[in-house]
Amino acid sequence: MKHNKIVFAAHDFSPASKNALELAADLAFKTGSRLFIYHVVSTSVLTDSENLYTYNPELDIKKTSALLRRGISYLKKTRSGMQIAFEVDYGFLIPTIAEKVEALSPWISVLGVKKRTGLDKVIFGDVCTTLIGKIQSPLFVVPFNSKSLNLDHIAYAWDGKSAEVHQLSVLKEMLGSHNATITALNVSHYDAAVERNAGNFKHGLKKMFSSQSIDLKQIQGLDKEVEFEKAIKHLKPDILVVYAHHYNVWQNLFHKRFSKYALKFTQSPVLIVC
């Protein structure tokens, strides 16, 4: 799929979302992209004892639009010449965002995340993990503790199933000519496919990221998730890159998403490529 020169930022005015918007603006400014800010007004139908009252979102849309215009004025002052557009929509949150991303086809979509715990997580979940596999755009998930767009050390979770590197073109766009260190990390247990693909994968990685330092680290382990988590906590990368397969409804019942697992433990921003 051909993507447009757009950085899509879903914004809900939460502290985590405001923080992610700043990084999305930095990324758009750095790459010469247009920043598109998107907010969804979402509510349910209310009832009282006598009448059925259907919520009219027009007033909230006007108020939100006014707030976004003020925010955009601030972003433009600090990033001269950057193109910024916004839209306030109404509907069910996840499908509305997914439909807008599909329509715009941005080269990257940015969301902020505040990690939920306990019962809060069971009830509410989060937008980021729900969107994984539902949109074709690469997804950049920014935790609240990330205050700057640091791109010095990148870790990529390579599954060893293929030597292809084209899915990392979004990372190449983010880095530009920045001299970063990229560590491709693979955890396996005597996997023939990994050994077969390792040489070509590393060659392709070096060819794509010719101005960056490249390393392939292979770890033997029976429990891939545990070993990978330990390795990432040791590396402490500025960004963790993971690949998300697109499964249909039936496949989702049987396939566990490693990308969702990665969001649970890492404190680094996560770039989910597809």
C-alpha cells in the first residue's frame, strides 16, 4: 500500500495524548510531513423515565475544534512552516479511527498510551492494542514517560521467518541520515528458518540503513517472550520495533500477538510495522 506524506495523530486531550502529539509534531517537522490531528467525540444514547434523549454532538464538536485551533497555533509557533490540519468526528471510537486512517493512508499513525493496571485494564483496555492488526498504517505508540523523540538506539524484534526488510522503510523515514544504532534481536531454539535467513536479513538491513550501525543479536531460549523481555530491559532502546501480522477474525482466535505483549512490559515507545 502506498502511503501519503502524513503523520496521523489521534488526540483525546489526556496528558498521555498531549505528550504524544508533541512527539508527532516533532516527527512531522523533522520529515517534512503534514500533521493531521484527529479527535473522535463519542457518547451513548441516554434515557430518562419518560423520554428517550439522543445526544447531539454538535456543541462538543465546536468546543473541541476551538481547543484544537488554539493548540495548533502553539505548535506552529514552535515549528515554523509545518502544515497542520485537524478534524473532529463523531462515532464509535475504534472503527471511526480505523476508517479515517484507511482513508488518509498516512505513512505513520501516532497514539499516546497510559498503561492501565488491574480492574481498570480489564474494563477499559486501550485503543492502541485494539487497533493493532486493524489498520494498515505503521503505528507509533508513545508512553507518557517519553518526552522527546530520541532515535539513537533502535531494537527490532526479528522473528526469523523471513529475510525481508521492506517493512522497516517507515523506520528509515524516521531516521533520515541520523546516525543510530539498530539492534535486530531474535530469540529462538535451534530454528532452521532463522539460520537460513540470518545472513540475507543482515545484508538487507545493512543495505537499507547504510548510514547506521547494524547488529544482529541471537539468543537461544525456550520461552521466547521471557527471554525477549529480559533482553529489551537490558538494552533499554529508545524505540522498540515489532512486526504485526494481519489476521482475520478466525485467525485471531489462535494466534497470539507478540506486538501486544511488547506493549505490556516496555517503557520505550513502540513502533509497530506491518
